[in-house]
Amino acid sequence: MEELDDKWRIKRTGLLPAYQVDFTQPIWQLRFDDVADLVGVECRDADLLKTSFWVFERTTGKLLLDNYNASAGWRASLADIRTSILFLQGLNPAGLGKHSGLMAINVNTGALRWQHEQYSFYNLTANQLLVLPNNLESAELIGLNIGTGAVVGIAGSIAQAQVPVEELKAQRLKTLQLPLHYGLESRYFATLSQFIYQKIGLKAAFALDYLETETCFAIGYYPETDNPAKQYWLALFSIAGELLLHEELGKELTGIGPDNFFIFRDTLILIKYKKSLVAYKV
């Protein structure tokens, strides 16, 4: 098939964006605050050795934390976000992917709430933050007060912590829907690719991503083209099969990745060209 014709470059067919948030570096990872209804973003430019952090309101797109740069600079990364607190972890200068140090940032002011250099982030439970000593002399987790960083006490082994960690994870996933990823070998790939061909006239290649709600369903796909560089498109349909949105999210891609769109509560958020987040109310 030839390159996509202009007639298929449909930006919007019946759905207008609620907002768009643009970033200065490529999006690296996202975290979600199900309590304060916020999205935390880490942007990272490996060529320029720059890392920045952003937090915006899920409902409006309003930026609360804008291009924040941590004191650890390039060696800081986003651990989590909860109750309007952004948790950042440092990377051990010795490398090997080990994290060292933890800081809590107030997303409304950008002020440092607390910091521990001797601990590394492990996970969150409903009522405390779990950390490990950097020296790893003990395999027991230490519980910290989320708001103050004060040591609550020994939280037990990693195995013992799995129950409260999984309980919180399940609670948070109630507000977040992620697409299912289907490769060429999946029987769902054939069904969904046929649907795309019938509705849009394009053949899908490589893999498909699928996400369904009570009112609509989204299909992310790579159109079959003669160009070796991949493109990624998102098609959103009503439950009745009406095309609501057809948007290009990526071009000149060299690989296949599942992190292209998601639904946070009633908001469909598209990751566009790794530099923007575009939101639609669904």
C-alpha cells in the first residue's frame, strides 16, 4: 500500500479535544494520582541529559508543576504521585540502574516537603510509603509517613508487603484503563484489523491496541505502508461503530510500543509524537 493519502488524515470527525499539554522534552513515563485526580509526567532527553517533571489536572489540563527540575538533575526519576505529592528518586552515581535517595515535592508550590538520602523507593500502600536502606544491609522494608517522611516503623519483608501493595494497586486501577495489546499471532488481531479495513480502508500491520468502555472503543494500529518507518494511528468509535476520531500519534517509528493512549476516569488521553498529551472526554 502507498503512503497514507491526505483523505485519511482525519484529525477529528465528531469529537473535540478537552485540552492539550505540550512538553519541552520527550515523554518518558507517567504516573497517576487517583486521590487528587492528577497526572504526573517525567520528560527526558537522553541526548541533552535533561530531565523535567510536570503535573497537571486530569479534568482541565491545568499545569500545577511546570517544567520542574530536581536538584539531582539528570539523575532524578519519577517514582510515583499521590495526594498531590510527587515522589522523585535519585539514581546511584555508581550506576547499574540502582536508585538512591528520595524526595517529596508539593505539586501546588514546587516546594520540597521532605527528603531522605539514605533510602530508596520501593512502593506505596494505602497509608504509607515503603522504602529500603540504600546499603541493603537489611531486607526489611521501612514505612514512611507519606506527608511528612517520618519513619513509621519496620514494614516487614518484601513478601509481606505484597498484599497491601497489591490492594492499593487494584484500587488505583479502578480509575485507569489501559489498552490490551494484540500481536499478529492473536486471533483478535485478524478481527480488529478487518474492522479497521471495513471502516477506514487501511490494512493494519505488526500489532493492535484495543480499549473498550460502555460508550466507545478505541483501536490503535500501525497502517501497512511501503515506508519502513512505522506510523501509529488511533481510531475511536462509538459502540454503534461510528467513527468519532482518527488521529496520528506517531510517525517515523522504529519499534512497537504499547504506551500510546489510556483512559483516566472519563478522559481519553493520547500520547502524541511523545511530546504532547491530548485529552478527550468520553
